[in-house]
Amino acid sequence: MGEGFAQGSSADLIAELEAILPELRRRLDDYLERGAYDIIAADEGFNFAGQIQPLLSELAEHAVRTREQLLDLQQARS
């Protein structure tokens, strides 16, 4: 899967992410709704959310650090 992304542009990769995020939200919402009356769905949703959260948090933190470092590089050149 990762190899296919290497060939595309950054814009293509962002478009893929934008396509995936609504489905992740929908699935989380579905687990939340079903979890109110289905203990298995509640457990699956809890585990699914637990897998998503650290991945997206790490990515967001990395993006912030990258922007800060790029700004620092630009300022050092000025």
C-alpha cells in the first residue's frame, strides 16, 4: 500500500486522506450508536478508536513539528 503512495503527488495523498477521514468518522459514529445496545459493537468501537487515535495524533504532532522546523530553516536563511 505504501509503495503506491510514493508515486503520487502530495495533493493526491491529501485527497486520499480526505476521502478516508469521513469513513473513519462514520464508522466511529456507527459503533457509538450500536454500542448503546450491543456490547460487542461497543467493544469493537472502543478498540477501533484506540487504534485510530494514536495514529492520527502522531501524524498531527509530526506535521506541527515539521512546519516548525521548516519555519526555523526559512528564518535561518533570512
